[in-house]
Amino acid sequence: MTFDFDSSSMAEEVLSAKTAAQLEPVLQRLCRMPDFVMRDDVRGYKLFMKALDDAVPHAAEVLALRDYARPKSNENVCIIATQFYAVGGHTRVAADITRLVGAQNVTIILTDLYGSQAYRTLVEPNVQNAGFHARSMLSLKSPAILDRTVELHNLLHAIRPTRIFLLNHHMDLCAVTATYPFRSVTEFIHHADSVPSVGATIGYSAHVDLTPCVFDACRGIGHEPILTSMWLPPSGPLPKIATPPSERLRIATCGHPSKYRHAAARRWSDWVIACLQADPSGDLTHIGPVDDAFQKEIRAALTAGDVDPARYVFAGQAPNLRQALASLGANLFLSSYPDGGLRAMYEAMSLGIPAISPKDPGERPLMDSTPALPGWAAVHHPDGMATAITQAKAQWPSMQTAEYAEIVQQRLGAFEQYVAGTQADA
């Protein structure tokens, strides 16, 4: 099947603009229209916007953006993103890159398309507490998208980066247009991997995929992508989980409410009820920010399902998921649904915690969040949850061994190799 979204009308708008004054309203409108990617016929089925990507060089030419070329290295790295979140896989990917490269060599620039980033939050202690290692973190503030694009382009010429990691949101034409002249040192980290994303077909110096299904799709259009894991093994000793699931089931999940609210065959609460009914002594802790509406929805569903809503605990945000899981004594991880959280599953499994991933029948081809580690089970119907929990419990002993820890190091080490540059031009 084709994963290309028809963006020809968007491309025509860009190509019809012959001056900066004509281009500004086009960029403004396109950058502010992200909702279409959540349509039922788009999310999970479309990945590219080739027509729009093909129009990016024209936008760069209209703005007279200057080409740039240098040999690539980690000497002077820039990470460019739209925005970061308290909970989110791509945020943690960026943080891991900064940890590997080192603060002395990293500048982070946020395009902040949605105006959510206050500069007072970018002071050094806050940046460090969020897990980033950088000499500076900047947020673009020009009111117009066109001006913001030129601002980013000029900043990059001033910084003179030797390597750019690009982690833009799907409609961030500011980031994509500004970095187009820097494509010889820019690497596209394809994290918006279940929706069409601008930039995903541009010939940057490297195209990096975090999941096998998206890697296959990108290879299918002629890319030579790099497949790397979503993260690297954690540094230092890992905390231990004391209580095995055979004694008392302590389930955890992690994610923003948006991961649990997309249209799907079932509700998130259907899986939760099945979990808690399978083990009447167990509980489930939700790590991450939640709003009042989400809490009320869960409590009402559990009450209607004859499950005590007090068994679903809202723990709030945690700066370190592994430490949070250890402090909770979690011994089973339930992935978010319908938008699976592969990064969170990896973090749980690195502690030796087995995971369960709820799946819809006939899952959308780009929504396959299959971990590259043993120790997890898929469940396709709430009626199968008890069996999946039994399978997870059986996985526990083998996941507490030195052999399993070695598998974690080997499977997830691809990320470290990529950032080090040993795979950068593969």
C-alpha cells in the first residue's frame, strides 16, 4: 500500500507564493493545521507528504536562505524540535542524544510553533532537571512563521553546527524549511511515525527510524534509513523490583491522556477493567499528567464495571520513569492504548518488568509498537487479558537474570552507536 498523503494542494499554495509577503500567510496556515493527521483514514495509514516536501526548496529560495556545508561530527551539535513534553518518547530521545554528546557540544532550539514555551522555564536548572544536557536551550519567538523560519536559519549560520538532529512535529514547516540549506549535516529523526510528517522524504544526510514497521515503509520509498532503537541502555546500576507479580500484581502505565483517547475498537478502560478483574488484589498506577476529565472518565468506567476506582491510582508526572516504576514496586507494565508507548515499554522492560501491549484486530500498519526485546505479550481482546497476565508472570524469572540484562545492552546499544556516528552514513 502507499503511505503517501496527498499534499498536492498544500504544495500548490507554497509554489504559488513568489515573494516573502505571499509566502507568510501560506506558512502560517499550513503550520496551524495539524488536526487532519488524526483523521481515521490518515493516522496509522499515511506517513509521507512528498508533494509538500518537494515544495520546500522553493520556499527556501523565496526566503533567500543560504546553503551550508561542513564535514559532520559531534563537535558542535544542534537539536531542533518543535516542543518537548513532560511525558513523551521523542522528548526522551532528544535528552538521550544530549547525554551521549555532552552538554559542552550541544545547543537545543525549539521552534515553539504553538507558543507554549516560556523562556523562564529554559534557565539551566530547569533544563537539567528535565534531563537535557546542553550549553544553551533557545526558543524562537518571532510572531510570524516566516520570520521564525529566517530566525532559525540565521541562528544556525551563527552557530555553525557540525551536526543537526531534527525532531520536528508533523507540520513544522519552519524547522524543515530553515534546515533545508543545512541538509548536508542534518539528520531527520522520524519520530512522528504513525502520521504524515513534512520532511520525511527530503534528502537529508541521514534518515533515522525508531521502529521496524516505519523503517520498512521508508526503505520502500527509496530511502536508505538507519534503524536504531528508541533509546539507549540507562547509565549506572538499575533499581531492582522486589516483589514478583506472582505475589501481588502491581501494574503501571505511563502516558499523556492523548495516548488513551484516540478512536479505537475499544476503550482504554476496557483493558484496565480486564486487568483488575484478572487479579482482585492488584492495582494499576498511571504515571504522567492527566486532566480532571480523564480521571472522571476512568473512575466512572471502573464503577460501571464493578471495579473499585481506588485501584486505579493517578501518580502524576515523574522525571525518571525507571525510578518511578521501582519506587512503586511495579511488576507488570501495561502499554498505553490505542497509541502505544514503545519508549515507556522499553524503560519498564529494562528493569526486568514484563509488559503487555493491547492491540486492535487488524491493527493499522503504522501503529505496530513491537519491542525489540523479549518479555512482552500482545493481547487482542480484553477476554484474553488473564492469559496475557499469566504469560507475563511466567516471563518474570528469566527477566531477572544477567543474561537478560546483557540482551538489553545489546539490543538497545544501536542508539548509542548511531549517536556516536558509527552508523550516521549507513
